[in-house]
Amino acid sequence: MKKKLFVFKNDKRYEVSIRNYNKEDFNDLIALQRKAFPPPFPDDLLWNEEQLTSHITRFPEGALCIQVDGKTAGSITALRTTYANEKHTWEQITSDGYITNHVPDGDVLYIVDICVDPEFRGLGLGKELMRAMYETVIYLGITKLAGGSRMPGYKNLQDKLTVEQYYEKILYGELSDPVVTFLLKAGRVPERLMKNYLEDEESGDCAVLMTWHNPFLT
């Protein structure tokens, strides 16, 4: 994929490009993850060079980065699989982020990770990365996109609400979560709460399975 567009913030225009990332981008992508996912997010869940090499080798179509005025500002990574509704963890469905279980003809495009540099938030880059993955789903003729969404806002309310209550309040629009609500606005549909999905203190180790169906195949 290679596309260019413009985004705006406070009437200022930024030139944006989205393309498949490659080996020359690895240092930027690793640094980007450290900025986007600071502690208490587990350091061993951040990308390393071996994982990134596997991404561009096994499924380059699912390895995208976004640049603003020539600077790497975000990335999104996916694999193809044959399941997503069954109970699973992030480690299981992504092979610990190495995507060694990528199925070339799998009918579900599963989002492994989406990441935006905090310096560039507010430009709608996350939504553009999701849109690029929707376009990839259509281009490859895949039935649907799926992925587990973190719930980092739960950390501020875990003394008052159970994770189930927090999830329900997000669904009914009574609360806003930085990631789940963003994905709702980007077109993803929540299917269910998944416990013990990922070692993630902020989300209570939980995630929301969220999908998007190819409108040309459903």
C-alpha cells in the first residue's frame, strides 16, 4: 500500500503518507512504541527487530506505518487467521507478536497492534491507519477484521467498577475509553469482553473483541 493525504488541526495542514514499513523503519518503530506505551505497560510486549522482521516477511500487506511531514508517527500491524471468536489471548493469536501462525489464506484479518506517537495525537492518524486496514481487507477479499482492544481508562475506575461494569458503561455511552471509544468511532463493533487477554495493568488484563465486516461480502 502507498497512499497520500492531508489532515488538519486548528486549520494547520499536515501532509500524511501511509505505506508498508520495511527494515529501514525498524529503529523508528521501536522508538515509537516506547513513547506510545510507557510503563506500566510491559516492556517485553514492545516490538523488537526479530518480530518486525517476521511481520514484513510473513505478511507485508499487514505491516503499515504512517508518516507526518516525513516523520514516522504511527504504525499498525495485522496477520491473517481462521478464527477470532473463540476464546484466545493476544499471545496465542499473534504467536507472542511474531505472527508465526499467520495463515496466508485466512479469512480474518486480525489486528496485532496499533500505535500512534503521543506527539501527533489529535490529527486523526489512528483512524487513518484503521481505514487503511479496512481497505486492505477489501483489497484482499477478506471477510472481516477483528482484534482485541485495550481498555486503559479502566485504571482510573477499577476501585469503583468491575471490569464488566466498565465495559457495559462504554457500550451504552456512559463512559469514554481512550482506545475502545476511538475504535467505535472508527467503525469497529464490540462483540464481547475477553478476560486474561493480555498482561496489561491499566486494562485489568482484559480487552474487548471488536470487529469490522467487509461490506462487499456481507
